[in-house]
Amino acid sequence: MIDADERASMAATVRGAIAHALAAGGQDADIDVVLAKLGWPEILADEPDDAIDIVFSALGAANATATALDDVVVSAIGQQPRADLAVLLPPFTAWGPPGRIDADDLRAQGLATGRAATARELLVVCGTESEPRCGRVPIADAEVQAVRGVDPDAGLRAVRVQARAPDTSVLEAAAWQSAVALARRAVAHQIAGASREMLELARSHALERVQFGRPIARFQAVRHRLADALVAVEALEATLTAAREDPNPDTAALAKAVAGRTAHTVARHCQQVLAGIGFTSEHPFQRFLKRTLALEGLFGSADEIVLDVGRRLLAERRAPTLVEL
Amino acid sequence: MGQVPDSGASLGLAPYRAELHAWLDAHREELAPRFSPPGTLDDHVAQMQRVKGILFEAGWMQLGWPERVGGRGGSPMLRTELGAAIAGRDLADPGLFSLIEVLAPTLIDFAPPALAAEVVPRLLSGAELWCQGFSEPDSGSDLASLRCRAAPEAGDAREAPRWVINGQKVWTSLAQFSDRCVLLTRTGPTDSRHRGITAFFVDMDTPGITVAPLEMLNGEQEFAEVFFDDVVVPADRMLGELNGGWAVAMSILPYERSSCFWQRIAYLYRRLQQVVEVAPDHDRAAEIVGEAYLQLHALRARSRATQHRLAETGTLGAETSIDKVLVATAEQTTYDAVRRLLPGTIELDDSGAGEVWRSDYLYSRAATIYGGTIEVQRNIIARRLLELGSDA
């Protein structure tokens, strides 16, 4: 068990190492190498909660690109993460197993991190949420296309697999659910890190930017936008703490949904406060905006999760509390 | 008494909660409201006092309160759980029930010990009802500008045996039912702001006090104007220091923003549960329900963290303005969801159930106003949490 001081020190180390790598190598810096040197696979195995919180918050805050999400999924379904094993992620906004096996054929479609460009194998979870199976195909059997999209630096790949079905093993339904839950928490932490950073950019701009003879931070309209952004960020962080203290698919799903809502709220207010400069490529704000747009769809968007949760509440005719004192 | 834990200190909250709910189940009929919905405010007040009496008799009400005021000790979270259970079962209105949380701690922290020991048990047991005289016609969000004056009856302020109060309060909840009032008065110069305020504990039957209830937009008379005309109060009813009333007012915040909110949240989950039971089962409804549930969950997660911080550090500060914004927003979202999910209920339904939904919906419009408007909370967040400097 890591105590609070160790956690803070570890977080500072990870943030420092990522910042150092980005300063030296820019967007070409290999953050996966940085994380490997910091012992990411071991920490993920030993202390997954801390590992995910610290690493993904740091990635979000630095707008750094890594492929650590693959390791989160692989380890959550009980396998050994490897740098040459990529994961087929569900399609944008979805979270069901991305593959289907029909007789001898495997058909799958979804997204992948940049690891798909260098990996030897692709892990594909097939079937339904209640009866998932897990197999690996040579990466050569997959059609991997770099996604430019809104955020070319995110490293996302669009992946399509149409191959002879590999040997698959039965996966417990709970294993896929917990992989989705852990991945949702990871992405939500990344969005939280990015959201805090967007707020900090807007906050420092508001303090420095002078109009009508005073810093715009003195105008109540500006202050209230930043206050609402902070409320959103803190609510997200509270749901992430809840997802950690009461780990289950529901608390993780809600944390991911809150992350989507928060990113939208924070980006909207901060963009407005940053005004002209925030609308340029030169200012870092736009990179966070674009990254959160890309992350919002991984393992379920806020809209899809809210709809899914609402359907279940209506089907069961219950609205249970998920956390207790 | 045997079935009640001694203090709860040795127990985790989960076993305590289980024991509490088992007891509430066993006493369901005894505790249930005696009126059919919606009931008048008199009905609701009588129900609350009756429930408090039953819980006091059985020993539950005293848990989480210090022994020197007749409590049975243990973590304050025990009483938070009790309040949440009461609200979640609709046994008493949480807005009224949780007034205990803003009034009793004031007496415990600032009254002469003998006075606190005498009166706090009377509040807990339902023998008495108290109110909070803070706001004035010209002092709403800007509480430090209050003008209701207290002056020494004769001689020096430090030695005066009696004080004379003149002025007016407004939005005083349950004033017409109350036996006592925690009152903020101006004792310094007119422009002394928060440095010249003193708190008193005033008996509401003192000559010179007039209560004029105000009708709210839902038809109820929950709050009132209170007029003070040469009201004489003994000096030993002063709460805290002379000119130290601001500290008294501010000391309420940690309770108001922790246990009171947890009770409110339990009540809001209960409302969402009720609407989920009858809402149409289609995707538009699912989106509305899901959105309200999402906000309630984020609020509850935040409130839990806040209460654990209070338990660990013993104090809360400006960061609770975030809790206040979340609770106000989630409450309005929940009732907006009710309106959208059950068209015609709030607008047209004259049954008892419809009256309740309508009244609560209308009341929820004030969630961003009472207890410090949402704008004041944003000002605090901007200045204190984001450190944006003065807005002047």
C-alpha cells in the first residue's frame, strides 16, 4: 500500500519525467519509453489504482501521448502486458467487445493506440458483453490506418480485422467489465488532468490580460466562468475517488460520463476566457481541447453512458445510491 | 435502549447503518406520518417533532452529540446517517429536520455550558423548535451589512446585565413555531461590518417580538418576518464574544455544508427513485433520468469526500462553496427531470401526490438562492479557491 506522501512524490516524478521528455523531444518524444523506465508495468501490476491515477492524470496534464491504455486493458483481463501487444479498443463511443466470430471468421472493428503501428500482435475481445472471448491475431492480419481526425497527435488508429478466427479463450464476463471499468477510469483521469490544465491556462491568462485598464480576472462574468469550470473539475475528481473507493462497473461508468461533461464545460468556459489567443494554434489550449474531444469517445461517450444508465434505472425501476459515508 | 449502540465509536458506519435501518423498519408504523399528502406546514412540523421525540426516547437522536449537552458521543457522522435515513424514508422534511445541524452546534460551541446543556436536549427531543435570525430586508447575500441593533440597557457594554434589541429579520424559517432564536445583531458602529456583530439566543416569547409569516410561491408559510421592538435579553444569552458574532455565523458553515447536504442528497435520491418508478420507459426518458442520476452521483461523491475531510481535520472552508453549487444545481436538475418525465403533474395534477410534486418543484427554484446564492458561491470560489484576487 502506497501512502499519501509516496503517492505525491511518485506523481511529481512522473510529471517531471514526462515534462522533461516533452521539452527535449516535443511531440516526437517516446513517452512509453519514459513510463517503462519509471517502472510503469510493475506499478500497474502491484498498485493499479495508484498507477492509473498518477500516470493518466500526468498524461492528461502534459497533453502527452502514450499507449499505456493497452496495458490497462490487458492486465485487467488477467494477461501479461507486453510492449509488442496492442489492444483492439471498441469503436468510438462504444464499449462492447469489438470482435465477432462467425464460424471460422473473425471480424472486428475499432480503434487502437499508436502501439498498433509497432506491435506484433493484436488482442481482440470478441462476442457479447455477457459471453466474451479473447484471442490474438498477428498484426499483419489487421488493417491499421492512422487517424488524423481532430487530434493527429493522439496517435489513434482505426483498425479493421477480417481473418481466420484465431484460437480464443473464454473470458469471464466480469473480466471484460472490469477491463472496461479500469479503462474508463484511466481515460477519465486523463481528461481530468487535461481539464485542470485548461483551467490553469485560462486562469493565468485572466490574471495577465488587461482590458479596460484592469486584468480581466476582475470581471465577474470571467470569474464566474472559471468558478464553474473548477466546480466541474472538482466534481469529476470526486467521482474518480468514488470509483476507486467503491470499484465497480457503475461507479467507473459514471466517472467516465462526468469526465465527458466536465471536459465540455471546462473547454467551453476556458475557450471563452482565453478568447482570441485561445483560438490560435500557437496557444497550448487548443491541444487540450482537441485531445479531450478524442478521449471523450473512448469506452463510451457521456451521452451513450447516460442513456445506458438511464435505461437500466427505468428497466429496474430503481435509482440506488452508489456510495455511502 | 439496549438495542442502541453505546456511542457508535467502536462500530463502523455500515453496521450502524444496518442496525438503524432495521430499527426504522421495525418502527415503521409508529414513525409514519399521520396525515395524507400533501399535509399542511403545521402537519409537517408536528410530524418532525413527533419523530424526533420517538428517536430521542429510543436513544438515536443523542448519537453523535457530545455528552456535555446530553448526547451519547460518537462521530458526528452517526447523526448524519440518521438524518439521511429520515429524509430517505420521507419521515420528516430534510430542510426542517437538518436545522438541528445549524443550530445545536452554535449553542454547543458558543453558549455558556450550562445553557447549552439545558437547551440542546430540548431541541433534539422535539420539545422545542428554534429558528435562525440572520437575513434582513437590506442584508441578504451581504450579511455583514445587517442592522438589527442590540444596545446595552444601561452602562458599559462589557458589564451590562441586559441588552435591548430593535430591528427586523426576514426569511426566518419556522419563526412562528419557534421557542428560541439564534439572532445576529449589530453591536458595533453602523459601518463596522463583520467586526461589529454579536449573536444572542433569544426566547421567542419575550415581549416585543412580532412574527409575520410570509407566503412562499408554493403557498406555504415556511418563513417569516420577525420584528424586534425593545426586546430585552439577559447578557448571559450572548453567544460567543461581544462583537464576535461573525465567527458564530461562520461556524455553522461546516455543518450546513456537510451533514445537511448529505440529508438533502438522500432526499433527492428518494425523489428520483419515486419518479423512476412511474416514468415512461423510452429513450428520451432514459436520457433525462440518466442525466439527473449522474449529477446526484457526482454530488454525493463530492459530499462524501467533504465529510471525510471534516472528520479528519475538524474543519472546512471555502471549498464547500463547490458543494453548495453542486447541491443547488443537482436539486434543480432533479425537479426539472420530474417536470419533463411526468408532464402535467406539476402543472395540472390536483391530487395529493400532485400537490407534493408541485410544492417541491416550486421550492426547488430557491435552491440556487438560499444559504448563499450561487453567485456568491462563485465569487468565493473565484477569490478563495482560484485566487483571482479582488473583484473590485
